[in-house]
Amino acid sequence: TVDASLDETVSSLAEEYTLSDKTPSDFSLTLMKLSTAAERYQVKSLLGHGGMSFVHKVLDTRIGREVALKRIDPDKKSARLGFFIEGRVMSQLDHPGILPVYDFVEERNEKGIKELVGYTMRIASHSSLYEALILRGMIEIHELCHILRQVALALEHAHNRGVLHRDIKPHNILLGKEGEVYLIDWGVCSLLTSHPDYHLLKTFRKDALI
């Protein structure tokens, strides 16, 4: 039956990405842990951090490309589910104003179970609209119109695919050196019934559904 198939999908996904709290609490050793536990990625530098995660520039040794690795802060246990939703939703959106997700990053805990600890994505200049406003004091009207238009186009793309961002603010709008505009931080997004993961995420987080 359809319900049985959905249950099997959810169970399989839950097993593959166990949202466990069995992670190291000392984040001061992050660089060492990344280079040993995730041998595929060689850490180059810290790009930034937020309330729930850290972003590093890393070299993906499998394909020889530098990417951004967004990794969950182990001290933020409650962030794991939102992090999983964010990565999965972003990977399904394909728009110039939304950073593409390349891959999920996993590590095995002491029980040998795979845990989702982060995901990789394109490296982007991470000067936000908020930082630009603070540093410059004001933005020319033509530049601001360009920024808002790109954000609106990204939102239109997401809405047409059943995703609502729900956290639009200057901090979550990145500005590139060549006029690129990216809408980031999809961790609290909601899904419409038209989204393919609607029934899947209904099992995990009902507040992510509309």
C-alpha cells in the first residue's frame, strides 16, 4: 500500500540519518575532527559560523574542488532535524539565487550508526546584506532594487516547488563580488502539500508543513 511504502521510506531514511545526540561536545577540536573523521574533506579555513553551525572552506579530495562544508555545532543537539530538512530542501531547489547543495556528510558514532553531521555546497562570498548596511550605512536604490529582485525570484522558484522560506532578513541574504545574490538559511522552512517530501517530513516535524 501507499502508506506502507511511505513508512518504509521514512524508516529507511531515519536509519540512514540518525538524529543522535552522541557527538563530541568540545568544538575546539573541530578542524582535527574534520580532517580525521571526514577524510574526504581537507579543511582550509573557517568561513563563518551561526547559532547552530560552522562553515569551513574544504577541499573535496574525491573530485579536487574546494567547497563549503556546513557542519552542525555538536552542542546544538536540537539543530539536527532542522539541519537535515535544510540540506534536503536546498538540494532539490535549482536557482541562481539559492546555493546548490552537493552532498550530505556523515560520520559513524560509537555504535557504528551513520549520523548526518553536515553538508557541502558552493562557496560564496559571505558578505550579507546586513553587513553591507552596517559598513556602508546605506545602499544605492538601484543596487537595493537588484538585490530585492533576485531574492524575489529565488522565493518565486521555491514557492513554485512547494517551499516557504519563513526567515527573510538581511542576515540571510548574501552578496557576491560580481552582483550575485543568494538567499540562505532554509532551516525553518515550511513545505506545502505539493512538495515531494511533504509526507516524509510529516513524520519528523509537523511544524514544517502547511
